Amino acid sequence: MAGGAFAFAWYYFSPDLPDVQELREIKFQTPLRVLSADGLLMAEFGEQRRTPISFEQTPQNFIYALQAAEDSRFFEHHGIDIKGLSRAALQLVQSGQIQSGGSTITMQVAKNFFLSRERTFERKFVEILLALRIEQELTKEEILELYINKIYLGQRAYGIQAAANVYYGKDISELSLAQLAMIAGLPKAPSASNPITNPQRSTERRNWILGRMLALEYIDQESYREAVNEPEVARYHISEIELSAPYVAEMVRQELFNQYGEEAYTDGYTVMTTLDSNMQQAADSALRKGLREYNERHGYYGAESTLEISTLTTSERLAELRRIPVYANLLPALVTEVQDQSATILLRDGTEASVAWSGMSWARAFRTVNSMGPVPERASDVVKAGDIIRVSVVDDDNYHLEQIPRVQGALVALDPHNGAIKALSGGFSFAHNNFNRAVQAYRQPGSTLKPFIYTSALEEGFSPGTIVHDSPIVFHDVSLDGEWRPENYTRDFDGPIRLREALYRSRNLVTIRVLRDLGVQRTRDELLKFGFEASRTPAALSLALGTSDTTPLQMATGFAAFANSGYRIDPYFIDEIHDQEGNVIFEANPFTLCRDNCASEAAILEDLNNASELAERRIMSETTAFLMNDMLLDVIRRGTGRRAQTLSRSDLAGKTGTTNENKDSWFTGYNRDLVATVWVGYDQPESLGRNEFGSTAALPVWIDFISEALKDSPEAGFEPPSGIVRILIDPSTGELAYPGQSNAMMEYYREDTAPSATASTPEQRNSGSVIESIFGY
């Protein structure tokens, strides 16, 4: 009779059963993972934490534990366990309700992948039929692999690998026998038997499973004894982020979502970025340090808030502290007592510590960016009991008074040979403010735009030794809102000056004259080749002062053309995308220049084997690129970037930039292998202070970054290509030095722009002056 009922059920339900072969193509919901170039985890995006593993990767003791807990005859039956079903039927007869399903692991696979969780006879029949069909189509190993990767095990963990990570912070292969048994006990009741929320019950179930393993002779008596006596140490582990790079991780998330939609969070993509982990850590550290130092130069804003601590218990004080997030390692702290030269603080973990006078004596009261209150003489001039403040760790017992900067900044570094972004920091703290200033903040570049104008001049026949007048100039033009009297930032004038010196001293009036001589529209069109946006680059003489709008990433991209001898590159940050099975489904193919033996274009052509693209991407001649690099080396050797000499490297070039009213501070610097741009300013443009320039606010950040980024790298300078000559000249006229000239200097020229006239001697000049006075010339 039972056989007839089963045959009827098979005949009735079989036509509507799903295709079991779908299980071979199943895609588990797996989060998006973002990795650095050297394989460090930067972020995970997705609701379900899951890391699928193969049957071969599954520890044998876990398989035993799972059999003991769920289905001891799994490798013997054909999908259904008659004993288990009989026991379930008996419970139904006795209670009138379905108590247990008698489900095998195969039946659970059928239910988990194809069926609902409703408890009805019809669903149970379908489950049994599906289990039989699954056993016909799949091996036992394939069935078990589906099960261990699908099951929900509490705390957003799906699959046993995710559970091992969540509860123990380890790989499944690293777990002890007791820990494997604990995880094996979770599928039946992942909430009720959870070792975090209900450790006693989970331990009881763990020990029951261990007893079953002993009874089934999966383990011996000694292993059983050690396992049941092992204390349960499970606690919640978040994904172990190995490299903090949230701004880039968010760029990746947006890119993947734009391409794949919601499936980006479930289909198990792994993204390999171009980030160098050491450079990224150096970028974050340097930017945060620079912004904090700016803060201390301008004074203390005061406590974030104040509590009436006399009415609060210690637990209430801690509760208040724990509501306040940590940003960029700046810890919230409660001042509990103020001494003459120190303050006692309470931290959110309950620790009591001290802020010494050396950690708070900087804190003159902030008034404006140009003024502060008096120098504090005692701790009570700075803080009082009940103040909620920020601190950073100095050592185990001492802390430094801090504050979240109101000023912001960005740093981006890239490889000039292919555009790979090696480091990117879009602000002080992504958690505090996720606006990515490296790619989203359009700000005026100030004098960092001058090298691009000078490049156009060199292309048009100017040379580093060309003399241009640094003298007052007035424009009358209705398009400039009337009369315009531009000035140098020092408000003085040098008269006739060489183009090289005008650049490294950042003389505005020289740049304006050069731009006027070249033609505004023509020069603007040349600037756009470097990657600046047409809509944000005005065709006006004020362009000489950097009145366009650009992002730090665009600025670094533009300077990359100097570093790579004259080619436009495209920045990118995704190197590869892998699917859930590890197959490469996207691989970046950037335009790439060779790194070594690239002094001649022929070497590059041989390396690229793509002459047409090479020609299209060349935006300045190789000789112009060399001349610009040498002029920008002087910015650090003797100009506004002199602070960078502390790095003791001769291969570094760059340019400072400060905009009108000191609202934006820039420095972009580079050698042949790395370009880095730093910007510092307020999100809503306002003055940084009368003494804040590119050399004081941005350059120190760049120095700190480069000192780490190039720490183990040999110097990578610029060798003169063919077509460049070096000539001894008269620095005051740019002409050839006369014989025996004591102040003569060497200068680089393109062969076709080298001077041919020889400078007059002092005697000849004096003689000329006498003739002029006699004849009235």
C-alpha cells in the first residue's frame, strides 16, 4: 500500500519537479570583495557573508561532525533515510503534528535550493522526490558541497567557511575539533544554538555532537575528552580588513554597481585594484598628519560637548562615550579631572589615562584662521571636567589632545607609465565624511597650472633661458570686469627674468605675459590635451593664475606627461575582476610606456609596437618634456618647493600652487616612476590663513608620503634626449656667455632655440652707455 502511495506521488508530482541539473550551475550569493594589488582585503560589500569552498577543502572532522549531527548514514542511503522517516512518522502519529522531518542532508539540499520552509505533507513529498532525483544526478561529494556552502549559520554567515570566519576569525581548516562540532550544530537552530548569544546551549549541543562522533567511532576517547573540555571562545569577528582604503573601495563599488547592478553584491566578484598597500598606508598617514598639524597651527576649537559628570555613574559615562564614533584613530574621551599641568581622561573601553602638558600646550583658542587666543599656561586654560574631547595615543600611559580637522585634503599617486593609481586618499576620514576630494572636488589649481602654460611656450620656441619682463601690467577689458592689475604673490617685481627662474619662483606677471604672447585660446586648447575639462578651463588671461577648476586626480594625470617624456595616460584603479569561480572576466589593458631604456622614442616604439596610438598620445615633444622636468627640478632645488630637499633625492621635480586669498593649497611632485598630488583646503572655499601656501600646507604632506613611497626605490631622474644641448650663458640676458664671464651659468636648450649672440662684456655695455649719452640714443 505504501508502495502504491509512493508511486502515485511520483506520478502526480514528477512532471512539475525542477531540473536538478540547475544545481550544477548554481551561483551562491557571495559578497563583492575588493583587494589591493598585493592581495590585501580592502572591503566586502553584500548582505550575506559567504566564501564557498570545495569538498576537498572541507576538513574530514567537520564531515564527521555534520554526519553525527544531521545524517549519519549520508554516504549509505540514496537520498532518503527510511529509519529517520519512520521516526518522524511515529512522532506525527503520537502528537498529531510534524515534530521532525526525518530529513537527510540531500533532502535539506532539495528544500534549501528549490522549496519553501512550510511544513505540509505535499512539500514533504516533493522534497523526498527531489532528493531521490538529486542522488541520481549528483555525487555524494557534490551534494555535500552544495549543503555546506548554502546553509545559514547565524550572524549573517552562510556556509561553513563564513561561519569559521565570523565566530573564530579563522579559516575552516584551522579550527579545532570542538569548534568544528560547534559549527556542525548550528544548521538545526542557528539562533537558538548560537555560541555568541547562547553559549550554554551551543556548548551543550556541541558536546552532544562530540558524543555522537565517539559513538559512531569517528573519533577516539582521548580526542573526545579534549574536545568537550575545550572552553568555547567564539565571538563576533567582522571581515578582517587588511588595508584601509575606503575611498578607493567605494570607487570600485560604484563602478561594479554601474556595470552589474545589484548582482555586484551577490555574484561573488573579486576585484583586484592597482593600489600598492604600502603607498596607500603612507598616503593616509601623511594626509592625516598634515591636516592635524594645520589644525594645531591655527588653534583649538574647544570640547565637542560637555557632560554634567557629577550626576553620572561610570557606566553612564561610558555609555555616552560609546555613542561617539572613532574617526581616523582619534578617540573620544571624557575629562574627569584637571590638574595643573595635565588632565585625567576616561576612554570608551573604560581605561583611565592622562593627557600630559606636552600633549595640550599647543591648544591656544581658535578665533580665526589668522588669530588665536593667548598661550595657555595651565591645563584648566584648555579643558575642564566633563569635556568630551578627542585624543590620540602617544604611548601606553600618555595621550595627545586632538580635534577633528575642519580643513580637508586629498592625495593621489599614480604610475606615469600606465596610469595605475597606486594610492588615493580622499579626505581625513571616510567614516566622518565620504566625499572623495581626490576625484570629486573641483578646485582652482593656482600656480600648479603654470607648467602646462610654460610647456606651450617651450613648444613654440621659448627656452628656459628666454628673458621675460616681471613688471607691472594693467589690462583694460570689459570681459575682465574693467581694469585688472595682476600681482605677484610677493607684490614685488624682478624686471627682466629668465623663464626658468620665473617658474621656480612662481612669478605671476611673467606667466601672464607668456600666455598673452602665445594666445589665450591656442594655449587653452593645448592644456586640454593634458586631461583638463573644457567646460572648466576658461579662455581668459586669468588662466595664467590658475583660475580653472580641476581635481587632484586630473592634476596628477597632467603631470604624468612630464614624468613619462610627453605622453597622455589614462588613470585607472581596477586591474582585474574575477568571478566566483576565480575566472578573470575583466583585465585592464592600459596604454603602457616602457620604464627602462626609454630615453629615445625608438625604444618606446619597439616596446609598444603601436606607432599610431603612440603618436596620438604624444602631447609634447621629448625635448620639451626634458626641459620642463629640468625646470621643475629647480622648484625643489632653489624655488618654492625647497622643503623637499630634506628627502635628499636629486630626482624629484614638482610645483607648488596657492590660489587667491589662500583658499587652495597644492603641491604636485614626481620622479620618472611616480607622480603624487596633494591638495589642502576647506570644502566650502575660504582662506586657509595668510601664512598658508602650497609650500606650508600641501608640500609637507607630499614629503611625508614620498619619504615612505620611495623609501626603497633608487633615484629615477631624467636624462637629456638627442636634440638637447647645454650651453654656458649670461644669466641676465640669456645670451652666450662672453669669454671669462665669472657669473656665467649652464642652461639646457633645444638645438633650434639655442642662443647665437654673445653677451656684451661690462666694458662694452659701459661704452654703449657713453655713446648713448653723447648722441642721445
